[in-house]
Amino acid sequence: MHFKLIIALVEDTKTTRVMDAAREAGATGATVVGDARGEGLKPKKTFFGLSMESSRDMLLFIVEENLSRSILERIAKEAGFDEMPGSGVAFKIDVEDAVGLGSQINCLLDEVEENI
């Protein structure tokens, strides 16, 4: 079984909805890193050094390769990446090796068995 790591940076108000959408698309879990910061094409305005933008969360999903594109698309749709520039970003990268995924693999076997 091959895996991808999906990293999504989303507004913290959308974290729960994005996680639910990813789970519906086949993700078996996620790690949330709170209070991520970043900058897009145009830096956000500050007020006395305090950022005026909303907080972001970084969501990390290790997902089965055959499910990764549909999960990525569901994340983008739920977070509104295409409708609202600056609302976040998500991408996937290859996972060369991983341990600790035994229960997820058992859960995924039935779902993706015909694709592997």
C-alpha cells in the first residue's frame, strides 16, 4: 500500500468542516497543528505589529494513494480555496515509508482493495 501526505493550511474556523469532508472522502484521521502563520502575494495589514488576519491551522493527513486526489479536492471545496483567494492552500507529497498505520491499513483494505 502506498501513501501520500496531504498538508492543508486552512482558516481555523473551517478546520472541523475540512476534517469532516476529508474523512467522508476516505481519510482515516488527521493531525492538527494550530496557529500557523503565512503570507500570500500581498502581505496582510497590521495594527501596531498585530496581524489583522484570521488564524490558520495546519492539517496533516496520511492517506492511501488512490484516495488522495479525491480527498484533496474535497478539502479545497470545503475550504473555499477557489472562491476566496488567500483562504488557504493544500498539497500532497509522497510518503516513502511510515510506521504506526496498522489500524488505518486494516480499515482501508476493503475500500481500496481493487485499486492496489
